[in-house]
Amino acid sequence: MITRFAPSPTGPLHLGHAYSALLAQDMATAMGGEFLVRIEDIDRTRVRPQWDAQIFAYLHWLGLSWPQPVMRQSQRLARYSEKLDWLWAGHHVFACTCSRRDVIDALGAPQEGADLPTGPDGVIYPGTCRSHQAMAANEHAPKDAALRLLMTSAVAQTHFSFHETGHGPNGETGLIEFTAEDAISDIGDIVLARRDMGTSYHLSVVLDDAAQDVTHVVRGEDLFDVTKIHVILQRLMGLPTPIYHHHRLIRDSAGKRLAKRDDARAIAKYRTEGASPDDVRRIVGL
Ligand code: GLU
Ligand code: ZN
């Protein structure tokens, strides 16, 4: 068994992260497996180097350990770009130059926030740029536009499934099934490479979990719905599908989900106030 904790260094390590990391390590330890840490730092507009040093320090303080060197997504851009070229050559992605406004206009919505058709990755793309595809199979994917997954071409089979040992936000557990038709209508042509990043969370996470032979993905239930996207990408690229274990989110005293920037729940604060790593475990219910 290989589990991983994959933080984005965009803020302090908070209780929600601690829970996720401790649970992933506990699961690996219980099975004599391995626990990995991966830094998901592709969003250069939000990532700050000081945060990853802090994240490591507090994970160590919590008693976690993991093999070095740690995989960093910012060092894997060439790998992502290679895969995008392959997807482009196979006509599984197309170049999209729409602004957010263009997408909203194409949907005929009067304004932002109006009742737009929405899937797990946001507004369902109306298809405006779908014809912007590779002309020849040996071309490189363009870098001056976003690349969207052509969902009708990406769904390589009619039925999909994955195993959930935790639960989704509505208690979904066990064998989770969906169809190609569901994916086309309810997810649509999601962005697989942002112009300013050269990749996306979805593409990177799928390639990295496979590259690290992760067998059990342990993460918050807020990512349950996008797992369908990950499974579609795994089938398309011939990668194994790990077992997924989505867990409850740690909420603040008012019952609100903890935001990444919520410093009030930062592990730093608990430590400064004299809490021990065991106290943190108790607070998150482990
Ligand atoms: N990097 C993501 C985050 O911080 C987690 C991705 C994942 O676990 O799949 O929310
Ligand atoms: Zn477009």
C-alpha cells in the first residue's frame, strides 16, 4: 500500500491538512505500506516558497516521516507537456481561447452567477472552440491557449467505476459507477492545461499518483466529485486507478469548512498555544 499527502503550498498547514496527512500515514502504517508527501506547486500565482518549509516542519512535528526527495509538480512540467502533446495528437484535447465572459455569453446567461450549468469542475463548457484541434498527428500542443479535454473523445468506454473506501459528501461509498454519457453531459470539456500553468490539477494529480505508484488516495470529500475526471483520464492514458478514500472535512466551531487561508486553524497556532501532536490528533478525532 502506498498513500500520499499532496499539499499545495499556498498557506499554512491547518487542522484539515493535519487530519488528512495523519490518516494517510496511519493507513499506510497499519498495512506495512509507505506514506509519501508530494508538493503540488503548479499554480505559481498562489504558491509561496516559505510555505513548503513550514509545511514540512509541522508535518515532522506531528510525527510524520516520508522518503526523500519529495516529488514537486513544478519540476514535472516537461512530463505534463509531453502528455498534452500525446493527447493533442490523438485529438483528445482542443485549444480554447474563451475568456470567462465568452463562456457565459455563449451559454446565453445574462450575468455571472446566473443559473449556469455546473459540473464538478465548474461551468460546463458550451463547446465554442471545439473545432480548434490538431490538424496533423505529429504537431505539438499549442502553448498560447488553454487546452480542454474533448470529453466525447476522451471517454474510451461506456461504463466507468472506482472503489471508494471512505465516502463522498452524500455518503457515497463502495463501488462508484458512472457512464460516458454522464461524463459528457455533467462534466463536459474541462480545462486540462491552463495557459499560464501549462497543466492543471487534474492532469498533474493523475500522472503523479501513477508515477509514484500510489495505491490509496486519501483526501478530503470535497474532491470526491472530481474523482470521475481522474478516472476518465486514467483510462484514457492507460494508467491504473487507485482506491480512493475520501474523508470528512474538519470544520470550524461554527460548522464552516476550513478555508486554506484560515490562519485561525493553523497548526502553528495550536503549537504556540502549547498543544502537543497528540492533542492535535485528538482535536481532529484520530
Ligand atoms: N493539492 C490538493 C490540495 O491541496 C490536494 C490534491 C489531492 O489530494 O488530490 O487541495
Ligand atoms: Zn473556447
